[in-house]
Amino acid sequence: MDSSSASVPVTRGMPDSPDTPVPSEVEARTPRSRSPDSSTTSEKVPRTSSQDVTRSSDKTSTRSTSPASTPSSRPNSRSSSSERSSTIDGTDSHSGTTVTLASQTTPSVTKKESPTALSEKPVLDIEAQDVDDFSRKRLGFVRYMALNVYRRLFSIAFIANVVAFCVILANGPQPMDLVNAAAVNLAVCGLCRQPLVINGLYLLFGSVPRSAPMRLRRLACKIFHFGGMHSGAGVASVVWYVGFAVLHTSRYKLGSPAAATAALALVWVVLVLLLAIVAVAHPSFRARHHDVFELTHRFANWMVLAFLWALIFLLGSQERSLGAFLVRLPAFWILILLTLATLHPWLLLRRVPVSAEPLSAHAVRLHFSHATIRFGQGISIARHPLADWHAFASFPDRHDSPETNFSVLVSRAGDWTGGIIAAPPTKVWTRGLPTYGFGYVMRMFERIVVVTTGSGIGPCLSFLADRHRPAIRVVWQTKSPLRTYGPRTLALVRRMDEKAVIIDTSVQGRVDMLPAVLALYKESRAEAVCVISNPVMTKRLVYQLETMGIAAYGPIFDS
């Protein structure tokens, strides 16, 4: 959507109904400490106060409230005898500013009041939520962890190659048959990372209407796992090429022409490069040495393309007609396609101005005007075009910075981001087109809960660019939100969800977010949960929710 277009008012809350009334705000107070395993069972922490809370599971429990917190014990209270408003505040000791985390409207409780009266205005109490209210899926670990969609796509790609190998083996394998098979897999692998292809996939799967069956929408949302096809085809291409290298070497004869010797050398050089690409792409190595992974992937891929061009011309030079050999060789046409796909993003390389808005020693907001972005899109930026590139989800500036088009939020996570925060640039390099990402598919739901921690709030703000975004409830856990991200960021969060639950870890400590998510999921009657956090938190929370039968999605390491 063009960033200059007028925004369309969107209902923030969920529709009221006699059966499931929605409180005006959500209480976010949670215990300061949790055990590591508290993600599967909500903790019951005794309080010194008493109040009746009606759970969504139609169970009524008795809790205690401090006498000082009841209207009857506050002679100067301005609230009526039947209702009061309480605000959960966390004071930022660094700025001296009070940060309102959440608020709620709570009915006063007297001994004469019955549970029925309370059920007319329920209170959403995170600690009171029963995690076990949701049914557990059978074979949850197998379905959502061991054989998740990413691994299923990887397996499909590999099994398809096993079938093709059996066919070629039955017909008698020839060296160029193995080259063609390797080239096909390289094409699938490479195109899965081409911006135009990525945008096409997201637009296609994201076009599923909200009226479609939930089963179909849940499957379509898994499109961000297409990296499994990229990895599966990439590994398969190496296997095919190993077969070609062995077969070609076995047919080489001493005293062959110089072109044949040069071709043999190139065969093994390409194989070494392919093995290096696969080795550094292993998830554990990639997580520990991301810069090595990125640089090896980029430059080794370029070298593989160049050497493959040289190789097929050397092989063709040994044939009667080089032209006829190339025209009839599928690998030749595939190499043309891969070369164009690789060049395309770099042909759009440019250095663009950027306006930095320092938020704190931990974060900076970068404003851009060189392009317009749509909901769910992000850009890649770098200080040097041949150094490491970093992708960021973007969000529109029209709500608070109309002089620029969009922003990205950079949080300290390493040397590169630390350098951006310490010395904000005035210009950065960009390449390719703005690319759709994981969040785009969430638009096919009517109501969602967005769960995030720290700077993950940046990608979540991308929803502000969608005029037809779903009704959103937000749970954001971070340290000193006002001091770290500034009042304008909090205002954008409130624009996305005026009743956002913001948990300040500097006041409350890190808490288990599962009870809070389940509470909002039930209260808002959401269809799905979107989780954007660090990889460990995202993977754990998505798995917990999926095994409860909840449609939960979060970016994976390869999305």
C-alpha cells in the first residue's frame, strides 16, 4: 500500500457478545520469577488480597485482594461503589517517567455478590489462566517438531530426487544426465532465494480469503517454510554432482587433450565449493558464525556459476559441434536462468540516504524515503555492498513521521547493529526489491494475537501498513520499553492495539508468556497467534501453542 494513502479506521477490539464480554483493559501483572519449565503449567502464586475471578472455562475461583485495594477501604476514592479502574504502572527509574503497562476495569467485590454477577464483567487475570484448558494434539512432537513443515518439504524434495535417480539408473546413467539433474536442483535452490519468486509465492498463498476453510488457511500460512525446498534441492544437487564427478573421473584417460584435463580439474573445484556451501549452511554452524555463512554462500555461489559456465564450454569443445551441444543441453538453459536471477538484485544496488532517530543506547530507528513499502515487506541494508547484509522488517512512517516513507527498528544484537547504534549512518546500501516476509500471511485471519519480545516489536508494527489488517491483540515483553524504544514507539503499539499488554521486565522480571497468550487468545476469540521473538523463544512458544491445537506461527531460522 502506498504510504501516502489515507488510513482506514479499523476496529481494535473484538465484538462484544453476551457470552464473552471484553474487559476494557488486560491485567499484565505476573510473578517476578518462574521456573524454566513453567511454560507448560501456569503458576499459582498466593496473594494477600481477595477477589472472585470468573475464568473463561466457566470455573470460579476465589482470590484475595488487599483491603487497601477495595473501594470500601479507600475513603478518598473517586470510583463508584460498583466499579473501579486500576492501572498497572512501572516506573522507569532512568527517565523518571511512569510507563502504563496495562489497565483493567474491575467490579468491586462484596460478600453478597454472587459468581453470576461477576460473570457479567469478567477480569482477565493471567495467573488464573489454566494452561490445560486446551486439548493436546496426538503425536505433537512428531507433527510440529521432528517432522515440521520445513522438514517435510526438505523430505519431499529429496524423495523426488531419489525417484529420478532410480529412473536414470534403470536407463543407464550418463555423465550429462547427472549434470542436468544437478542443474535442475540448483535452479530450484537458487530461485527459492530470488526476491521476485519470494514475492510471488507470498502474494499467491497470501491471497487465500478469510472466508476460506480454516484448514486451508492454516496450511497456506506455512509458506514461509519454503526454505525446506531450498535446502532439500540444494543438498540433492550436491549428491547428483558427486555422482557426476565420480563417473566423469572414471572415464578420464591419461594423455587426454588439455581441454579434458582442465574440465576434470574444474569438476572437482566446483565439487569442493558445493560441499563448502552445504557445510556452512548447517543450522548450528550458521547460528554461531553467521558472517562466515553469508560470505561463503554469496561468493562460493558466484564462483560455482562462473566455473560451471567454463565447465560446460570445455565439455562442449570436445564434441563435434559446440553450438548443438549447448542448445540440446538443459543445464545450459538453466545456467542462463540462474545467472539472470543472481544478477537481478545486484543490478538494483544503490546507496540511499537514511535519517537516524536514536532511541537509546540499545536501539535506533532508521527512516527511509527511497521507496514505498507494503504491509509485510522488508529491506536488506549494508554499510558496504560486499560485506554482510542484514534484513529488517519495515513499518510505515505516515502515523508519526510523514516526511519519510517507512522505518526499520535496529536493536543491539552484535557488532554490526552495535556500530549502527553507536554511529548512525547517513547513507546505507540497499539491493533488490522490498521483499515480503513471514508476517504477510497473517492477513488471512480475522483476529490474531501478536506476541513479541524486545525489538521484535518492529516487525509487528508492519501491520500498521495494512488497511485491512486483522483485529490485533498485542503481548510485548521487554526491558524498560519507554526508556529503550521511546514514547513514539509505544504510541504506535497502542495504535495497533489500544489495550496492548506490555510487560516491563525491569519491573516484573522475565515471565512465562504462555499464560498471557492463552488468556488473550480465549478472551479475543482469536484465530491464530503470531510470535516474533528470539529463535529459542519463538520455537518453544509456537510448539507449545501448536500442540494445544492453536494455529501459531513464527519465523524460522531459514525464513
